Amino acid sequence: MKKNLGLGLIAGVGILIIEMLITQLAGLFVPGYVTEIQNGQIFRPWTDPLMMLFFVYPFLIGVILAWFWNFIKKIVKGKTTLEKAFNFAIIYFVVASIPGMFITLSSFQVSFLMVLVWAILGFLEVFFAGWLFAKLNS
């Protein structure tokens, strides 16, 4: 349990960094992305104290993924750490991201490009976590 928590928190730091970098890159390369994120009709403003919970998310998902990894690490195929990380990310992407992004696109007034950025971001975050877990907890 302690190992899961520790690895999950380390994964959380990496996920937070990836999240910040991809969000900045999306702001540069995806037209209207920053404007859409700043839409107060859809998202809370950064001045809202509840937005501090945004920074809890990477650590929460990191710990959950570390717990999940322990259940499936023996069935995640791959000869190398990168192959295992990729396969772990694919499993998560199919089970959680595709349905999550589908319902997001169908029920929120956000653009397809924003949903695509979120889907790519989610895949990269889980890939990183899978790499970390495969490296340190095989």
C-alpha cells in the first residue's frame, strides 16, 4: 500500500508537469484553445477557490493508476518498459478516455479540438504513469 501511494504521488508530479506543458503547447498550436478554457460560461474562473482542486487531480489519478497497475501488471503485455507503458495506456484509453471524451463532446459546449487535446493529454499522462510503474513496480 505504501509503495502504491509513493509511486502514485511520484506519478502525480509527472502528470502535473505533463498537464501544464501540453496545455501550454495546445495554447500555442490549437486555435481558440485558450479562449475556450477561459470561457466562464463553461469553466470556473481561476479565482474560484474550488479551482485549487484542479491541482489535486494529478495526484488522485496517479494513486488510482498505481492501485490499478497492481491488478493488471501481470497481464499487460510488452517486452520492454515502453511497450508495457504503451499497452497500459491503451487499456486505460479504451476503458476510460474514449467513453469519457464521447460523453464530454456530446453533453458540453466544447469544441472537438479541445476534446481531442484532452484525449491526447490523458493518453500521455497514463503512458508516463505506466512507464513509471513498469520501471519501478514490475
